[in-house]
Amino acid sequence: MPETTIPELPQELWRAGKLELAHGVTHLLQVIRVASAGLGKYLAEVESRGAEDLFGYGSAASWLADVARISKGDAQDMVNRALALNPAPSVGGEGAVFAPATAAAADDGALGEQHIDLILEILRKIPSDVPAEERAGAEQTLARHAGPKEIAEVGADLLAHLDPDGKEPKDPEPAPPRREVFVERRKDGFWKLSGLLDPETGARTAAALDAYAAKRPVDEFGQADHRTLPQRRGDAWAELLDLAIACPDQPGTSGYRTLVHVTVGLDALKTGLGTACLDFVGRITAREARLAACDCLMVPVVLGAAGEPLDVGRMKRFVTPGQRRALNIRDGGCAFPGCHRAPKHCHAHHIRHWADGGPTDLRNLVLLCSFHHRLVHHGDWQVRMTPEGIPEFVPPQYLDPLQVPRRNTIHRVVT
């Protein structure tokens, strides 16, 4: 073990230069690590002789916990570390050291307790049938990578090489992955989503959310996407739900985007002002009910001014699969100017709303992504169809005083 001396601290550290500060920190770290290795030799000796015979304690860890005034768990960790780095007692002399290369590096002050624990954890995972020279080479490699992150990465590679099949499973069949999702409706009408996913499902979920949570590009008016990452992921979650519901094999929906039961006043339905009851579980605005009705199956229950039912409609298909395919071919995606969203991320929007007598035909339908669909319903943009059957958008005056109609030139060539 190299001799180390505790450096004399300057009386006024604030006068020290950066080199002096760096040297003092690195030197003291080495002193601490060398001292820790020396302490381990003492603890290993106490354990080999027997703490009960020496001091009347049942174990070296119990004795150390009292002497150092630390917890029994921390003391046991120190003793376990010491036993792994020092020779075990055996008949006729000292026995072998479990991790000799790690012990040598610890004696030199090159490794701290965190590094040692990581190396020991990896060494214990190496199968017993691995040749001794390969195990020794693996330990030498680990002891040279002093950073915890590097040790973990190198250890994973070594274990993959030395034990590619891993441990033999105890059970004939693997246990099912642990997946839990909790959906709780709050008093304010919002829903709280939480859960716990296994590593594979969690990674797939994160990848899917990140893929749909990219920022929208700056549009031609210079408006950027100011949503935070959690907000973008929330919108991505909504888009993934739309894709899942639109799947033809989705149970209960048969490929329709949603099934909505709405109870809404007739005036509110026509004007978009007021509230509606969605599936009898909560309230939404009448404007949101109009938005949802663009591309769904709906059972409308329309009430008069006095609350009497005026019409209880049967389930009606608003946009047929054939119309949807024609929209996908005609618009090629979201028809809003400058939007890149593909057809699978779009809703079929009624230019003249069905509540206002608008028909469900191609000249009254246009594909819009969820963001631009909401923008059209809640904003001042106007949508109209040209004589050629191409949708175009008239911006509000505050964006374009001349209100020049615009088309999306990304999905199709406009002549």
C-alpha cells in the first residue's frame, strides 16, 4: 500500500488557485480511498479471528456499527467489501482473494467504494464454469475503467460474452411482464393517468410517444410550436388513441374513430355555445361536441329549450370507408396549408357542419390533423371548396389583412 500523507490545508482556501484546488481534491480522494482499503484489511482480520472472541460481539458488522456509530446495514456492506478484497482464512495459511485485481487498484487509491461494489456485483454474475484466466482478464478490464457508467457498460458486454444465455430459469415458463395502468377521473373532469411498465413495454411506449411528440414546424406566418415536452407527449397520446380506435380490428369500434353519445341542446348544437354531456360521464363544451361529431359514429339526443327530447337518432355512419379512402387520395394528408401530417393522423372535417345541414359528401369534407381540426373549429380560419374540388383556407385578417386563400402544396401538386 503506497504511503499517503494528508496535505496541509491552506489557511485561506479562497486564495488558492485552480490547480492547487484540483490537486488538493484529487490527493485527498486518494488518501480516503487508500485509508478505506487499509480499514478493510483490519475488518477482514477481525472477521477471520471472530468478533465474538475478540470483543464479545456476534459479528464484525455489529461491532463496527457501534464503533463507527453507523447503521448495521452500512457496517455489513463495509465488511462484505473487505472480505471480497482480502484473503480468506484457510487451513495452512491464507486463502485466495475473490477479486485480486480490484483489491490492488483499491490499495493504490484508484477505486472508491461505489466502483468496487459495481465490479464485485458483475464478478458474482460470471458463471462458475468460466475458465479462471478469462475471469481474471474480465476483472482486469473492469478495474481499468474507473467510472461507474463505464464499469456498468463494460460489465454488461463482458457478461454477454461470458454468459450469453444467462442464468437457467427456475420456472418452466417465464413470468408474465409486470404492467399496471391506472386511469382516475378527477373532480374537475380531467383524467389522471399513471402506471408501471416493464422495461420493454416502457421503451416501446417512450419511443412511440417521442415519435409523435415532435415539434410542429414554423408555419408561413412565423408561428412556432411553444408546447412543452409533457404537453407534446399528451397530444401524442391522443393521436395514438385515434390510430388504435381507427384500426378495423379494434373491439367495439369496427374501425370508426370513436363512438359518441351526446346529450346537447338544439341551440347549443347549432351555435357551438353552451355545454353537452358526453356518454353521461361528464360535460364538454358544445363546440367540442361539434368537433367530435365530424368523424365518428354518433347517437344524438337533441333537447329543446325546455329540455324535452326533440330527436333521438339512431347510430349513423357519418363518413363511410369509401369516402375516407377518397379523401386520403384527394388531400394526401392534412389539407391545412404547410401541414405535413399523413392521412392516418387526420380527421374528416365537415366544412359546413352537419348540425347546420351540411351533407356528408366529398365536396363538404376535408382531412385535418387534430391540431388544425381544433384550430378551424375554435379559430377564425374559413374553409371552402374550389370549383375544381380542392379545399382552400382563408386566414383571419389579423394574420393576413388581404385574406388571400391558401392551399397545402406539400401533399399534392397544385396547378
